[in-house]
Amino acid sequence: MENFTFYSPTYFAFGNGEENHTGSYIKRFGGSRVLIHYGGGSVVRSGLLDRVKKSLEEEDISYVELGGVKPNPRSGLVYEGIELCRKEHVDFVLAVGGGSTIDSAKAIAAGSVYDGDFWDYYQGKKVEKALPVGTVLTIAAAGSEGSPDSVITKEEGMLKRGATGEGLRPKFSVLNPALTQTLPAYQTAAGITDIMAHLFERYFTNTENVEVTDRLIEGLLLSVIHEAPKVIADPDDYQARANIMWAGMMAHNNSCGVGREQDWGSHDIEHELSAVYDCTHGAGLAMVVPAWMTYNLKHDVNRFVQLAVRVWGCQMDFQNPEVTARAGIRALKNFLRSIGMPLNFGEIGAKEEDIKKMAHTSCYGNGRKGTVGKFVRLGEEDVEKIYRLML
Amino acid sequence: MENFTFYSPTYFAFGNGEENHTGSYIKRFGGSRVLIHYGGGSVVRSGLLDRVKKSLEEEDISYVELGGVKPNPRSGLVYEGIELCRKEHVDFVLAVGGGSTIDSAKAIAAGSVYDGDFWDYYQGKKVEKALPVGTVLTIAAAGSEGSPDSVITKEEGMLKRGATGEGLRPKFSVLNPALTQTLPAYQTAAGITDIMAHLFERYFTNTENVEVTDRLIEGLLLSVIHEAPKVIADPDDYQARANIMWAGMMAHNNSCGVGREQDWGSHDIEHELSAVYDCTHGAGLAMVVPAWMTYNLKHDVNRFVQLAVRVWGCQMDFQNPEVTARAGIRALKNFLRSIGMPLNFGEIGAKEEDIKKMAHTSCYGNGRKGTVGKFVRLGEEDVEKIYRLML
């Protein structure tokens, strides 16, 4: 285990009806003039936005609104939000939505109190200062509700890039599993896949002696795998959604990732898919992660075996452990397929002829210097071969 | 799963040498005039206290000192600390030691800014305000380093009681596993037992649909059980100590206990043992927990079976699940014995004739109204029978 610091000061309010206390949480963290940021229809249609507004009014908190966030949130709306915050003297940004809305809100919060172009932060500059952010989460997914990270796509060139810094971490997050019940099954499954990918990115490490974080990751995976079929079979299964939602937070607040080198290569490889084809992030990960595993299996067969045995319940082949390792990857694929996720290029309309370019952008975009990942440092040719495994 | 809030804002600095940055953490959280609170010999002898002082001096932070904390910390020293803090205008309390020192420091921090008797807090009054507290941990145990709780023994009548409140939660905690290497094996084993007990208290619940927290608890138990024999065999095994130390934090910051009714009956039953016989808290728990399990097994056999299969690797007896449940309790006992913990009254000098009185105090002390625990609400007679299982 390596030395580390761990800091997760976000206040979580979890459960049915908690959004009705949003105003009191904003007050607790010093907000008085709020930008409510959200996506589109369902937040409005379901009455959620009205309930949130009502809770602000009950605490005498004033607000302005900015809707229209799309999946893979764009820089254009961020610039609009920054202008609005400055004009309206906003002192708190509230995101009502999923990972995209939260990431967009974080960008606005940072950009509003920064003299330069907010995009600087997405080109490697650390975010030191931002308006406080709170969230009312409508999808169990990104973990953005407890993380100091944000991903935005710049329209010019469709560049998808990430920023990080303590300033971006939400002060509070309201997690009501019931709010996720109206999500289409495909989005629910994509969220589940994203949670699992956050765990895999931490699991595949070269750091030795990380038993406690291994076990935490495995435990979270086991619970998500156990609950996922329930929620796909019955979208109104509140309890299954509650378990998945808390797993999503724990998967990404880094309590299970501390003290170990993490990989994040699959995310870099996926980001090109969702930037180029505008596919759902989780769906892209469903394609990338098994391919990434297959390609890197020989780097540390034992780690793949451990995952196969402990998480997928595969029988250990003591004569030939690699057989068990491969059984684990097959189990993952079967699982992803069973919840309706794509595994191949054709399913999201991706094209073989784009592979070379995407492999290049993966390895050289966002300030990278020719490789992605840390478990194995993958170059352009490796990434190309991984994309080819998805054909 | 029930509704809940989760808030764990303590900043953790984890790893070898981190104590040398203590001064900078105090500064980060606004301290300038510090009370350094500690126990006795080893903190001084090992040079740890000097290293901590040096790091404060490097940041131009002044300090006063108060040593002498004993296991099962006493109210007398707390009063002394409160007086010292007021006289010296202390604005930050730093605990250097284990759970007892931290708990004592928390009591001082709360009492210093309270007009009444600090003991009010240990009789049920919620702690709203306290001086900020930081810790440099020397034993992986109580989880007090990240919790809003404190337990103090009042000398008058040897009453051992707990207080709680956000004000008591440390702003930062330095966790250097190497600092625990000088601990005697017995104390190390008691710390391990305490961590496991914190997990069991959360595990045994009547709340349904708690898969994710079940799996987190099981994961932490599995890692502690895996690492414990290593550290007992080789006290200098830094990596094993590191895994246990992080498990100890995660076991008690409540991320694995949210949304479920928790029990805490074993702690109430144990507190009488350590108050009356001054035994180490963890050693007392080693005796109480298996007895508690044996007594309550029939309340929910499936839950004991789940623990036995998932954590202890017991073979499932599908014809007679209770056989598996009992095998799990035996496995726990064997484990505790293997790390040198007591299982019976005689081993800590406890006496049968004290049972009736202890059972009464367990159930009626600290504001309780005749029962302990929630998984099963145990009355005086039940507790008496549990003590008798330890004879």
C-alpha cells in the first residue's frame, strides 16, 4: 500500500423524499442566491424541479435557472451559465440531474470565479476555487456527486476532457433512489456499467498488499451484480435502486481506491467513443472494459483470477489459472449483455475506419504523452488492437 | 434500506512519516495554540512526541502538553485538560495516541467551550460545540479517529459512558501504520477484535435489503481476518498493519453502517467488563461477541449463516442451516483464540458473583431503560445469561 490522503467531506442525504430538504442543505453550506442547473424534460415533467424550488422558497433562498444540459455536456452551455452567474451574483450552484448536469454545474461554478477561460481547467490546470456546488441526483452513475472531478466536451473539435480539484467537490448531495425509477432501462444499465467500471479502474493495479481495498471493491461489485437484475426486471424496485445508488457513491469517493495505483485506461479509450458517436458513457464502457481485460490478461493473470473467483464465483482451475481468468471475463460479458448493454462496434454505430484516429486521440489527447492507463501503459497500437476486439 | 445522512469530513493522512506534517494539518484547520494530549511512555520513548512537536514548531504553532491518559480514560484528567485549555487560551486539541487518548482529547475539547460540567455530554446531552480536534493515531482500533463519539469513565462510581456529536469529529487524523509496530501483540489483537466488533454491531440488523452495506462489512471482515495472523506473527509487517488500520477507519466512519438499524448491545455488555475489571476493551469484546452471537442465533439464523458462508468460508448445510451458523461462531472463536484473545471470565479475572450487578448496570446505565441492543432487545436476564456463557 502506498501513502495517501483521503478526504470526502460531502454531506449525503439519502432516501425517499430527501429532495424536499434541499433548501436547508443550501443554507447549511452558506448559499443564498442559487443557480439551479438541470437537463431537460423529465426533471420538469416529474415535478422534481418544482419540489426543489419549493424547498428553496421555504428557506427564503432566491434562484435563477438554466436548463438544457445534454449527455456529454458541452462547453457552450457552460459559458452561458458562467455569464448568468456573474450577472445574477449567484453564490451557489445546484445541479438537479445526473452526471452530465453535475459536471456542467461544476464547470460553471469554477468558471464563474475564474478570470480566464474555464476550459483552462480542462487542459490540466488545477481547480483551486469555485462557487459551492450541491446536487440532487437523478441517476446512480458517475459518482460525480461526491467527487472533485468533471468532464466536459468542447464543441469545437468535439474534445472531451476532464478537470479536477477540491473546489469541484459538492458540499452536499441529495440521493433519492426513487428519482431514478423513471429512467429508461438502457440508462439504468449504463449507470450500473459505469459504477462497475469505476471499480475496475481501481482494481487493476500493480500496487501490492492492497487486501482491504481489494475486498471493498469486490464487495461493491458483488452487491451491484446482485441488485442489477432486480432493477432491470422491475424499474420500481426502490430497494435495489437504493443499494446500487450507495454503491455508486462508494465506488467513486475513492475510499476503496486509496493507497493503490489506479488505471483509468478504459475511461480514456471510452471517451473517444462517446465523443465521436455520442453514445452513453456507460454503454461505451460496456464495450471497452471486457476488451481491455482480454488484451491485458497476461500482464497479471492472478489478479484476473482473483476477480473471477471472488466476484463471479468461477471455479478455480488450479492446473491452469488462465482458464479461470478468462471465465471471469466471459461472466462479465454475459452480465453486461443480460442487462442490455452493447458489446460490439455495430451496436452503437461505431466504424472500423475511425479506429486509427480514435486510438491516436486516446493516447495524445488531454495532455497525454502517447499512452493511456497504468496497470499496463498502452500505446496507440495497443489501443487500436483493443478497439478491434470490439468489432 | 432506511433513509440516512452520511457525513465523514475528516481529512486522513495515511502512511509512513505522515506525522511529520502534523503542523501543516493543524494550520489547515485553523489551529495556532495547541494542547498536545497523550498517554505515557511509548509516545515519548519512541521519539514520536518530539517529531510531532518539531512539525508544529516548523509551522510556528505554539503548544502546551498534557500526558498521562490511561486505557479507559478517566474524568479526572479531562477536568485537568479543560482547565489547562482555558488558562492557556488553547484553540486546537491534538491527540497523540490510541482510542483512549483521542476520546479524552474530545472530552477536553468539548468541555473547554462549555459552561457546564463536561460530564453532561456523557449523560446524553448532544455535543454541538467543541474546540477542533486532530489526531496522530498509534493504534488501529477504535475508529475514534474518524467518529463523532467518545467514551470516558467517571472515577466516582467507575461509570463508563459515551458522548456523541459533530463537534467531536476530528478535523484531521494522521494514520501511520509504522507507529503501531511497537504495540505488544496483545494490544494489537485487542485492536483487531475491536474493529471486528464495530463491524458485527452494524452487521446484525433487522433492516432488510441492505446488500451493499452487508458486502462492505463482509469485505472489511475478510481483509482483517486475512491480515491479522501476519501481524501477530511479525509485528513489523508494515503492509499488514496498513491494511488493518484502513479497515479500522472504514469500519467505524459508518459508510458500511448507513441505512440500517445497528445493534451495539455487545459494546454495552462489554463496557461493564472493562469498567469493573479494567480489561482492554477489545479483549472484553472477544469474550462478549461470540457469547452474544450464540445467545441470539435463533433470532435470524439466515443472517448468521450468511456471515458463516461469506466470511468464514463455511460449507453451507442446506438441510440444516443452523449447523452452518454455529460453525461460523466456532470459526470466530478459533480466530480470536489464535490471535491470543481471552474467551472466558477467568482469563481476565472476572467473577461469577459480579454478573447480576453488571447485567443490571448494562441495562440501566447511561440512560438506558432496561434493555441493550436492537437486533434483539436484551433485558437484564438475557444479559446475565450471556455473561454466563463466558464462564
